[in-house]
Amino acid sequence: MKHSIKAFFLFTAVFLLNGLPGAGAEEYAVPHSGSPYVDPADLRDGQIVHVPTGVLVTPGQLAEAVSGARVVYVGETHDNIEAHRVQLEIVRRLYAKFPGKVAVGMEMFRGSAQPELDLWRRGELSDTQFRKLFGKNWGSGFRLYRSIFEFLKENRIPLLGLKSSKETEDRLREQGLESPLLPDMDLNDPYHKRQAMAIFGGHEPRPGASNPYHMLTLWEESMAQTVAEFLQNENYRDWKLVVLAGGYHVQYGFGVPKRAFRRAPHPYSIVLPTIVEIPEELKDREMRAEPVSIPLYESDFIWRVSYKVPPQNRVKLGVMLEELEQGLLVKSVSGNSNAQRAGIQKDDVLVAMDGREIDTLEGFIDRLQDKSFGDTVRIKALRGGAEWEGTVTIQKPENE
């Protein structure tokens, strides 16, 4: 019996030693990249597993389980339609349980955009202005979030901008960690840094070059600071916050969740919409990084999803466009294109399509994708200060 006890303590000591960062032999890590009981590859699309127990749950049970949290983090692969469907499902279910007591924070907007986001919630910012605000803060991809925005607007749900301001990011690039107005920056989590370095290719930046790990930390600390300020705001004392951000920022909890908890300890849950298989036609989108041993659960829940991206633009006018404050400037017109057949010319400013004002370049492209070959499109433009109108039946490009 004494030998058994001695052997047990020896095994425990070795087990713990191997779990320490930088320690000897093989490092301990949770199986299946952080899912100890169930390999996500064995799940069917739409199935949800509670990671710490391996128990499968329904969407309703998931909503019930996370309803005790103040913050629910829902990760995403930015271009995956299915991840955003999951995010909307969770927001819907939580709002049904806590009507008028749910806010949403998004990585896609900077904190500096908050005054305009508040105007939008009150109905004082037009859809065109809101779409331009998204483009200014994030870039393309508005249609991926459209259903989420429609639900938030319909129910007047507060939308918080989480990301750092451009001014703060520029100061970090120019002055490093000594720059003023940086949030409190924790650069010492060994697992977070190890994972980040794997993504950065395992290389520290060259002398004089900006440090990508410092910028990543700034993004996460800024998001965490906004989360903590929400939690500490008496006006939101009994509210829930759903955070929508890239999966890396919430995975394993060592990004935004840990940084927010450091500022304001609170109960939180992490849900990861997880892609297991990447379709062959989307392999070029896969981010490759060396696998890293992480002795942490990946999340509280894994929701397996397929990988679906918006279809490529099929319907094209055949023009190069530049977005103006009002309308789209035609920079060039391709020969034998739909635009040429419509009579559109270089330096025209497109202002309306089918009687609806053209707001943004991305919005114009999205509306074109609602068309099919053979449909008719009416274009209104400004040409030399005068209005011009043209009509064309959309044809497939000859090279397709």
C-alpha cells in the first residue's frame, strides 16, 4: 500500500510539472484542442456540446445554462454565415428571457463610434449613415451581419463599440508601450502569448518594427475595458451583455474574457461556433499555424457549424467605382459590359438604382446580387451637373 501511495504522488508531481509553462518533457494539454470529452469532429452540424462535461444540449438548454452569466461571449469566423446565424440565435433567445435587459457589444465597431451607435439605436441615424459607419470601422462584410443589425434595431437593443480607437492604435505603433492613454496591458499570460506567436509564425518582430502581439493585446484590452465599464454602470446593473468577436479573442478565455474579469470579476460564458471541416473550395481561406498545447478548456460550449460564405458577385455592371459622400463615381467602363449597354460613361456619378438611392459601394453591389441574368436594371446618374437615366437587361459576362 505504501508503494502505491508513493507511486501516486510521484505520478502527480510529474503530471503537474509537465503542465507548467516551459517545463521539461511533453506538456499537458486538454484533448481535442480543449474539448476533453467530445471531439468536435464527431459532432453533426448544429449539435452543441457542453465542453466541461461532454453533454449534448439543445439551443434552448444552452440559453438556459448561460442565462446566469453577466456576459456571454460568442465567437465567430468573420466570413462564415453560419457563425452569424448562431450569434443571432443566442441574442434572440436571451432577449426573449430578459426583454429590455440585453445589450450587444461588437468588435466590428470602435469605441469612438459610440455616439453614432447611440443615435442609430434611437432611430436618429439613417440606414445609409449606419452602413457607412460600419464600413469606416470594419470595412466590407455588412451583409453578413445584416440580420443581427435588423434584430437589434427592431428591438432598440443597445449596441456597444468595443475595439480600440484608430488614434490609440497609431500611438502604439509610433511610441510603443510608452505611448499615453493605453489601457492597462497584460502581456504576461504564457498560453495566450504562445498561441499568438504560433499564429505570427513564431517570430518576434524585428527591431524598429511594430509588435503584432502588442497590437493584439491592445485590441483585447480595449474590448475588455468597455465590457468592464458596462458591468460597472449602475444603469445596466441587472443587464446581460452578449459580445460578438473573432473566435481567437474569446477562445480559451485568455483573451477578452480574462482581461474583462481582471477589471470587474463576474460570471461569464463562452460559446464557440466551430468549423471542423473546411470545404475544398474554401481551403485558401484557412489560417495555418503550428498546433500549441494549451491546458485549458476551449470554451463552455461548442456549437458545430458548417463553413458557408456569401456567394461571389455574379451580376456585374462592368465598371470601376469610387464611393463619394453622395453616390458612386464611375472611374472606368469596360467594353461590351452591362454598363456600356446601359449608356453609363466615365465620370458619371451613380445616385439611384431602380428608384432607390445608392448609399454605399458595398450596398450597391449587394443589391446587384439580388438580380438574376435577364432582369432589367434602371440607373440614375449625374452627368455634367444634369440628371441622366439608363436601362439595361443584365447579361452574363462573355468570359463565364
